[in-house]
Amino acid sequence: MKIRTNKKILLSMGVSLSVIVLAAAILTFGTTSRTMSFISLGLIITGALMFAISLHAATKPETELVADERVARINERAGYVAFWLVLLSITILFWADRAWSIGIELVDMYYAAIFVGTISWSILRWHYSRKGDVI
């Protein structure tokens, strides 16, 4: 297993280790409140995930990390269509709330937009990858 010494990867590894050390220090020397313990454990988990992802990226060959033209076009097309689906879903929610007084709040629309955007982008990427030809 050969590890590349890319500056960006090494920087992200350093940042992730710094986050883990800082969170451990807060957990050890901080107050005994449950909130600080929860935040510290969250930071430790986040730092460990960042380190694992950086290590995974460092062990891959350079050619696997660069997206080719087809993958870039698939991502562009999926993002374009996902944007219009998010816009359509928010419009439908807005007008349904106005027409029937459902009581949808801004937070609900925010979560709906994130959910629709993420799911539709993932499904569309999968669809366009299977389809092969993206215009």
C-alpha cells in the first residue's frame, strides 16, 4: 500500500487529527455537562471519518481520483434535472399550503428540498450512468 504525499491530503489528515486531539482535550478537561460531552464525541467521530476518508484517498492512484469527461457530464445533467425537481416540489408544497392551509413551515420546506434534491440527484446519477449516453 503506497501512500501519496499530496499536500491537500496531508493537510486534511492533519486537520482531522487536530480535531480529534482538540475534542479529546475538551472531553478530558472540559466541564461535565452532557452537551459538551456530546459535542466532543461528535467531533471525535467526525475527525476519525475525515482521517479515514483522507487515508482512503491517499492510497488510491492519481488516475482514479480525477473524474473523466463522461462522469462530469453525468453529474452536470443530474444536478440540472435535480434542481428543477427541487424547484417543482417546493412550488407544489407552497401552493398546496396556500390552497388548503396545511400549515407547512419554512423548516419543513427546507428539509423537503434537501431530501428531494439529494435523493433525485443520486437516482439520476445512477440512471444516467446506466443509460450510458448523456447529451
